[in-house]
Amino acid sequence: MSAQSTKPEPRDFSIRSVRGIAAHERTGAADTLLGMALTFVAGAINAGGFLAVGQYTSHMSGIMSGMADNLALGSLEFVGLGLMAFLPFVTGAACSAMLINWGRRHHLGSRYAMPLMLEAFLLLTFGLLGWLAHPSPAFVMLAVPLLCFIMGLQNATVTKISGARMRTTHVTGIVTDIGIELGKLVYWNRNPDNPDRVLADRAKLRLLVLLLASFFIGGVTGAIGFSQVGFLFALPFALLLLLLAGPPLAEDASALTRRMTKG
């Protein structure tokens, strides 16, 4: 089935939808749940990354602007630091696309779960390394590209899953889309019977507000958690991703075992 999904149905949160939240067969409810969960994780890890290394690791607009400014000022070392964030983000997005397309080519039900599982292990690595090595300069140099890779990986994954309807780290885009839908919502149609009248997509607006709220709540949670607990606070988010990715991966593993047994 294509990554394109139906319009979100926020009230249809059945047990089946929750169990199949990262499955290849998509529903509006599953997309909404997954988008909220991943946006929450993105907000938390972004806040944790700032506390760890003093930089928001999903803010590519700011990173690119900083690179341009530093290049104009001749501060090439800071341009290099910007590249250490930009290139891993792009690489993470590319890695997600490769995993998903490989899974689609091999007809795997876990095609979307694979990048989530990878993200879980990378978050686990970040948490353990931070616990063991912070605040050494070597850890800071590793943490920035690692977190940027994670953010690119996650953003591309939910983009592929939702047919580009959702982004988990691109808050600027979310807020822009909210503004567009609000503009259409309050637009006065002089002739309500006009087939070309302006209508807001209320379902999309609800989804965008949920994503924005999830990112904000995740940011608050991450800021408090990482400041109080430390880097080990990344472990619950890794566990959440493992729980989301687990069912599709287990089903594929079970199917492979059955084929090998029959063969």
C-alpha cells in the first residue's frame, strides 16, 4: 500500500490502530498517533540536545543562516561546525528513505518500523554516552552530528509515512500551515453556494494543532527531564520507539521463521 493515507480520524483510536501504529498499512488514526508520539519525542530530544551541547539539533533554518553569516565573516571554523549538523541531518533523512524503500521492495510490513528501531538504538547510544562521557569535548563533538542524524531520520520517516502531510521537527512549517488554515477558516464567503468558496480543512487544522502541542509538551518534558535526570532521560524515549517499532518487526521475523521452517 502507498504511504498516502486517509484523512486523520482523531477519534478512531482503536486498539488495532495502536498496535499497528508503525505498520505499513496506514489509517488516519494511526498517522495521528504516530505523528503525535514522534513530535513529542522530537521536542524532548531537541530540548535535551540544547542542554547537552547548547544547540537545537533540528533547526536547519537557523543552522544554514549561521553558516552563511559565518562564511561572510570569514569564520570558517564555525562554517565547519554548521556542516557537522547539516550533513548528518541530510544523511539521516537519506537513510530513512533507503530503509523504507528497501523494505517496500522486499514487501516487508516493517518498512516504516526499521528507521524507528534505528532511531531507538541511536537514542540509547546518546543517553549512555552522555551518562558516561559528558562533559568531555569528544562527547560534544559526537553528540551534535548524532542528534542531527536522528532528527533527519525521524522527520523523513514520518514524512514518508504520512505522504508529506506531517513533519515532526519542522515547527515553522507546522505553524505556517496552521496560519493558512486559520485564514481560510475566518474567510468570509459572500456567496456560500459558490463551488469555488474558500473552506478550511478542519481535520488538517486539528492535526496540526495536535502536532504543535505535542512538540511543545515534549520540549517542556525534555528540558525538565534532562536537567533533573541527565542524559539517561533519553532511555524512556528509546523505549517508546522500541514499543512502536516492535510489532511490525516481530511479525516480519515470525513470517521469516515460518518460511525457513517450511523450507
